[in-house]
Amino acid sequence: MKKNTIVMLGGFIIAGAIVFLLMAATPGSSGIELKMKDLLANQEKHKDDFVTVEGLLIEDSINWNADKIELKFDVKDNEGNIMHVVHNGVKPDNFSEGVIVILQGAPTKRDTFQAETVKTRCPSKYEGEDMENYDPEAHKEKLNKKPSTEE
């Protein structure tokens, strides 16, 4: 075979392998995002899907088993729907009342979700103050204030 033919054949094989790997890696990350109400209403339909759903943590429901590395808890949405969650992995650091929990995994039995990942966020902790209370003079004063340097 000619040298150019071998190079082109090798290029096609490499390109094909890259396309195959990209396609193989996509299904796990191409899940669907649902509201808890919709997931609970259609659990059977989504039992084989990779689902992202979020809810508000119910702190009294937390059951952490360190020996099995198993975390069980309940989440609720704004409409009062409650879902039980099972996660075989570590408990997030800021896992407490008022935290929004983002879950990725699949529904199992009725009103139960098997979470592969559990992430938390607490928006009230990171939100700024209302603009109605903004005082431009106080802001200027804070900016112009020199930090004290002690020697």
C-alpha cells in the first residue's frame, strides 16, 4: 500500500474511535430535568431515565449510616409533595434545614429516588441585600475607608 493510503486509513480509524467514545459517554450525562411534582406523577415512565430533580431538605428525615456509607432523607417542593431519597455516598457538608438539594439519579419504587449524586445550595446565604435598602453614601464611605495598618 502507498504511504498516503495508510495515513488516511489510520486517520479514519482514529476519527471513528473518537466519535464512538463521544457517543458512548453521552447517555449518562444527557438526562432530563424534571420538577418533583412531574417526576412523582410519572415515576414509572422515568424509571430508566437519568433524572435531575431538586427539592427542599427536610432535616428531621436525615438518616446517615456511616458504616454502610448510606444517606436516606426526604425532600419536598413548594406544593408540599414529598419524595424519599436514598444515596450510597458521602453526606454533603452543609446538609441542614433550608438547603435546596439537587439530585441526579433515577426513581425506584413509589415516591422514592435513588440518587447517584447529591449537591446542595443555600441561596439565601449568598443573595445580596435588596436594592431598596441601598445607600450610595454608605457605599462610598466603605470604599474610601483606609484599612488600618499596624506595625
